[in-house]
Amino acid sequence: MALLSTENLSIGYGKKVLAEKIVLELNRGDLVGLIGQNGVGKSTLLRTLAGLLTKCSGEVYLDKKPIKSTKRAAKAISIVLTGKPDTLNLTVVELLALGRHPYTGWLGYLKEDDKKKMEEALSLMEINYIANTKLSELSDGQLQKAMIARALAQDTAIIILDEPTSHLDLKNKIDVLELLKKIANQGKSVLISTHEVGLAGKYCNRFWCMDFGKEMLTGEPQELITKGKVQHYLHIEKDLL
């Protein structure tokens, strides 16, 4: 059964519709790669699914029920956007504490369970050694892992990431994708947008392909690449992947 699904979803800004009639399913344990050209609406789709943007029409379902409450969405879906946090003066552990906000309330008082979730996130992302380091002192790879750890500390069933491997060197790209695969294998649903199509295809179990004015294409990455369907949606030559 799909953990997150859509029905005739249309996305965009105001009266400007970027994509419509979107029908998707995200299952528990999935690591899905969302691919497409710049400007096709990938980030808009991710933000709409996470409840950060208002949908133009259609519906987004969580466990077959429409998402009506932002608090319900925050406890079910965490999102890691591109770019650095608004403040880099926080330590890693302080950043993770922000991920517990849906549970601690506006006072931000951390209970033992909150601290346990934060410790588990640090361990899973293998960044315990920088827990008390300021974000401004981290490398790009360390900062990305810290941002993912914050999403993990939020303890949601679904984690959405907008281009989590951008601006990273090859080793850190691989490290992040391996960690995301590990997270999915533990039963969470992970959705990422990416331009690293060849690399992501080795880790994702499904691709969602977007193109201007076309129906969303979904399927197993290697099959879609072998048949040239991914290349068609990306408007590149078949032998380039």
C-alpha cells in the first residue's frame, strides 16, 4: 500500500501550472529519484508533496487520507531543501534539535525520547564526531549529512530531499546515496530530485521522470535507461547514460 500518493495533482504558482494530472505512489522502503530538465517543476512537486506549497488542484494522500493538517504533514514528512541553513552559527546537535520541533512545541524542551532520536540520527549518518561543531566549520559533505540527520531526527516516515548530492565531490555523492539507501532499507520512504541520473540509477529502485507537458513516467531505473526512455525525457542522446 502506498504511503504517499497523488490523484490528478496539478502543481505550480498561482495561476501558472507547471505540471498536471500527476498520479504517483511512494511506498515504504522506496528510494525514488525524481529527474527532469531544469524548470520542469521538480522542486515545485517536492514542495507541494511536503505541504510547503499549495497545490493547484487534485489531491495528495498520506496513508490514503488527504493531508489537511500541516502538523500531521510535519510528523509524517521531512524535507531537505537546496542551499545552506539561514544561520550557520548553530552546532550540528542544535540543528538536529530543530528537527524535533513538531514534538517539543514552541518552548523547544527536549525530552529523553527527543535526545534518543537525535543520537540515532547522528549515528546513522556517521557524524557523531562533529555533533558539537558549528555548521560554519563543516565541509559541504558534512553539512549535507547534518541536514539529512536533522530530517532523520524529525522521525518521519517520508524524507524528501531536493538535489542532496549537488555541489559534492564524487566520494561524498556516493556516501550520501549509500546512506539514503540504508535509510530506505530500514523502512522509510525516501524521495530525491537529482541530476546525477547514472549514479542515482545504481541506488534508486524507481525513477519518476518529468518533462514539459508530458505525463509523468515511472519505472525501474535501469530498464528506463536501457530502453532510452530516461534520455528521451531529458532530451539527450541514448548513449550518453
